[in-house]
Amino acid sequence: MAHKPRSEMIAETRAKLIAAARAAFGTVGYADASMDDFTAAAGLTRGALYHHFGDKKGLLQAVIAQIDAEMNERLRIVMQKAPTRWQGFIDESIAYIEMALEPEIQRIVLRDGPAVLGDPTSWPSQNACLRDMTENLRLLAEEGTIVATDPEATAQLIIGATLNASLWIAKAPDPEVTSKKAIQATKALLEGLLVASSSPRIEGGSPNIRGI
Amino acid sequence: MAHKPRSEMIAETRAKLIAAARAAFGTVGYADASMDDFTAAAGLTRGALYHHFGDKKGLLQAVIAQIDAEMNERLRIVMQKAPTRWQGFIDESIAYIEMALEPEIQRIVLRDGPAVLGDPTSWPSQNACLRDMTENLRLLAEEGTIVATDPEATAQLIIGATLNASLWIAKAPDPEVTSKKAIQATKALLEGLLVASSSPRIEGGSPNIRGI
DNA sequence: GGTAGATGCATACGCTGCGTATGTCAATGA
DNA sequence: TCATTGACATACGCAGCGTATGCATCTACC
């Protein structure tokens, strides 16, 4: 068979390295993942890694970028499906909690990432998610659904809250029950932002799209 | 001069190791802190470290325990000074944001700690802080000040929110302005928990004990 | 289409840093 | 005073990272 074009081979190598690293980082963690081991698992050596990503950190960045892109896409879909802006906002927060329950995301993006690469708010991908929520909050305040606060600050608070909720659920002995509690509490907290006149706190909270 | 009693020498050695490690972890971070270097800085060797703390992780645990004890003490004082339970709750959250701005706390407790030792909610010291806030929320709900939600879940959300706010402030180009925004938004979010009848949202929010 | 240059990736080497095994000396207690 | 415990240092081995170098293959230009 004829050889594939070089650019395609390169992309494949990069993808293999990212996939192997993602698996290793997600299971044993960044610090305990041996570059020799997981490059070998991909049928390569550290030479390829250093060539493409500079160092171990560079590879972690690439892995996180990939995962983050997937997360953003999933959140985008959730938002798109929601009937109202407010409902989309609630759904997005809950979806974020659910995603952060996945061990790979927890380990790589939420734990090792910040420790190795520094503050996540300066990552390009993370900024996309934040920007979306900020804009959403701004519009919600503008249309009078929620009280007027600094939208970016509120977005930071909400992201932090949901993130921590995920970690809490993940380590809880009964994740099912804990998850319900967390989601209920999250709704209560978010509904506190509603202006009292337009949308009083509803008994039982807003409906849950996933029945969790 | 006569030698100090042995137990005193031992405590001193432990204290010196913890102090040296704390300085190293707080500046260059856990991963880049060489045990040879900071034990030497304390006038000791790795032998002492392994004898007292087992390994590098054990020393990190000890450092975190020390910092956490200091944090809890500071929070306790803030709570004690507050005129009402609700005000104490607000003040505590703000104090938490302020503390998490300190580089040493951020680096050691908030970033490296979780990455190296795993979920913070399973740390004994962290649990103390959480337990206090949970109890506080339970009482606030009981006395009818805030809406009824699962107090533990809500505490987790609030801690996560404030924690993330700190990280956000720390990396912001203008921490002063950002800090004000974050604190305002935090108050708005927390005041959303108040039951509408007893304590309507007050123009300007609750007073700020530190004038930030 | 043949040759020169560039580039993807492997191999080889040195260095740093952790953990353990062993040694030594001082303090305690009978 | 002597035996024993325990605090701490020293010595060694090993894993893992980063770099320098080498090789083979693809592209570019004439």
C-alpha cells in the first residue's frame, strides 16, 4: 500500500501520544505516569514526545485541551436543548457537576492540571466555558430574571461551587444520594439569584432534565 | 550549658523540618522542592525527615495540618466577633476568600495538597472547617433565617465558591478591584439563601467588617 | 528523477532526586 | 555503669527526566 502523506502520519503520532498519556494520567496520575511507559504503550519513545510537545507539561496541556474541548461541546449541547435561558443555566450547572464526576476529568483537569500548570482560569479552554456562563448571567440580569451582580464574579463562584460539589460526590460513600443532595442544594443556591417578584422560589425547585 | 531534655530536641527537629518544608513548598511548590535542599536548609538531612514523617507526602501532610490549624483558628475568631449568626456566616465566607489569597495557602493547601494527597474533604483538618459551616447552616435553617436545604451540601457549595473566587482574585491583574467584585457577588449569592419574608435583600448588601 | 536539506523519531548518556539499608552516637533506665 | 532504645547521618541503588546525537524518510528544487 502507498504511504500516507507525512502530515497525516504526524497527526496520528500526536494523537497516539495524547491518547496514551490521557489514559496514564487518568489512572495513575500525572506524577506517577512514566513517560517511558506510556510512550512505549503507544508504540513510540520519549523522543517523539519531546519532539512534539517539548516536555511532560506540554503533553499534559495537550491532553487537557482535548478533554476541555469535549466538555465544552457537551455543555453547549445541554444549553442548546434548554427551553429557556434560565433553564439552560440550571441545566448547565448540573451537567457540569455530572461531568466532573468522571474520574478522568477529575484527576487530569481538576487535580493534576492546576497543580502542574498553575491557575486554570488562565487556560484558554477553561476561559471559553467561563465566558459562556458570564455572558449568560449578564443576559439573565439584563432581562430581569436574576438580580444584578458582576456576572464574571458570579460565574466564578458558581463554577467553584459545582466543581467542589463534584469532588464531594465522588468521594462520598453513596454517590447516588449525595448527588441528589448536591443538585438540590445547587438549585436552591442558584434560585436565590432570581429576583423575588418575577420568579418566586418554586416548591420542589426547577424540573430536572435528567431525572437525577 | 546543660542539654535540653530529649523530647524538646525532637519537637524542635520536627518543627524545623516542617518550617523548612513549608517555606520550600510555598515557594517552588511540592514537586520542585528537593528534600536534600530544604532539610539542609534546616541543618538536617533526609535521614531525619524519613525518621519523623515516613516520606515526602507525610511531611506535606504535617505542613498542611499546621497551616490548616492556623486557618481554623483565624476563622474561629472571625465567627466569634460577629454580632449575629448570619453575620458570622457572611464574615466567615469573606475571611475564607481573603485567606485563600495568601500564596502559601494557595500553593500548598489548595493546589499541591489535593494533587498529592487526594481529596481534601477526607483530610481531618479540612473536615473541621466544613463541620463548623455545616452546623452553622443547619442552625440558620432551623431558626428560619435561611431556606431549608441540606446543610452539608450547601456548605460544600459555598466553600467551593469562595475557594474558586480566591484563585480568581489571585490571578487577576487588579486584585483590589476583583476582590471587591468577588465579595459583592458572594454576598449576593449567600443572601439568596435568606427566606424572603424574614430578611429581604438589602440594598447595598450586608455591612463589610473589613471595609474591602 | 536525483540530490540536498529538513524533519520526524529513536538511541544513548548524564544528572537529579527519592527511598532504603545500615551505621553511629547520645540519652534513658535499671 | 552498662545495656538498650531511638534520633539522626551516611551510603547505595534505582527510576525517571531532559538533552545531545544519530538515522531514516519525506519534501523541494533544479
